[in-house]
Amino acid sequence: MSARIDHLVIAARNLDEGVRWCEATFGIAPGPGGAHPLMGTHNRLMKIATVEFPRAYLEIIAIDPRARPTRAAGTHRWFDLDDAALQAGLARGGPRLVHFVAEVSDAAAAVQALERQRIDRGRVLEASRDTPAGRLAWQITVRDDGQRLMYGTLPTLIQWGPVHPSDSMADSGVRLGALTVSHPRAGDLKAAMEAIGLSNVPVSTGAPKLRAVFDTPRGTVTLDSEGI
């Protein structure tokens, strides 16, 4: 079993706010993204890859007010986007880092590995969208209640088809230098990371938090998830 950081998730109340946040934070606009009919969301993307994180990118995501999710009634959007407390926080403080996604070669096997740790990571859903570079198809874990789990410090799992979104992304000039996580149950979180083979995300004991450090044209930029 092996896994690696696929992308970091920035939640925004709406996509325009997310774009403005990116411009203010990094000094550049994010690249194009797309829509997710299954979840009724849309996004903008920015490549942040390095040798250590070879396919990493940043996703700015928001609920699309013009779309209705095609997912079954009674289920929730991914990344806790339907959560009232998260939405209230985004309204008060603007877009912020809330989660990350780990790429695995076999999503079903990774889910089973977490089940052995007594963690229900959710169903493995099929999703796709068309892009100028080709059709993106992936499998992703999403619980029916939409929860990220462990305050966003336990990654969602994704398994890509033959096309990866970062393959066609332009160089942004922004690089992911490090991602670290903390949680009161650091031992449980570390065991879960080891179960899926994710080895380059240090885990420490503390308040639940993600911290991402970037090298940018403006110098070092650090994002904290603010105790999500």
C-alpha cells in the first residue's frame, strides 16, 4: 500500500471569493477548473508540485449556486461543504485551508485498510469531468454525511484514471514545501496514515490542524486550517 499527497483543499463561500483570496495570498490567479455535477460544486486549480510532491496541486472549491447535486437525496457534499458551521466560518473569515486528498493506486483496498483501523472513510464513488486535455475520471471516498473526519486531518482518498489534472497545468511559480498535521489522537492518526502508506506527512500531538508551507514569488507563505 502506498499513497502520496494529491491536492490541498481550500474551501470558499463562493468561487469568486476563492479567486480573490488566491490572488491576495499568492499574488497570482488560479488556473481553470471545472464543475462536479455529482456534488453540485465547482473549482479552480493551481499546480504546486515539487520533486517531493510530484503531482500536487491546490484546489479552491465552492458550492455552485446554479447546480443541484445529482448524488442521492439525503447525502451530503464532499469536504463538509454542507456543514453549517463551516459555511458560517467561511462567511466570517473568508476562504481557508480545510483538508487534503491523498492519491492511492487502489481506493477500495485503502478503504479496507482504514476499516481495519476502525475508520469508516466512506464509499468509493465514481466521478468525472471533461477538460480540454481529455476526460478526467477518478474514484474518491465520500461519506454519506460528507464528513472529512478527524477535523480534516485524515485525508480523503482518490484514485485517478489515466489522466491526472496536474499533467496539463501551467507552472504557477508556487511550490508546496511541506504539509504537517496535528491532532489530540496523534497515535490513531499516524496509524491511519501508515495503513494507507502515506509517509511524508508528519503527525504531532496537539489541537487538530493542518499546516501547509509554500515557496512563492512573494517568499514563504504558511496556511493553517485554524483548528477546523
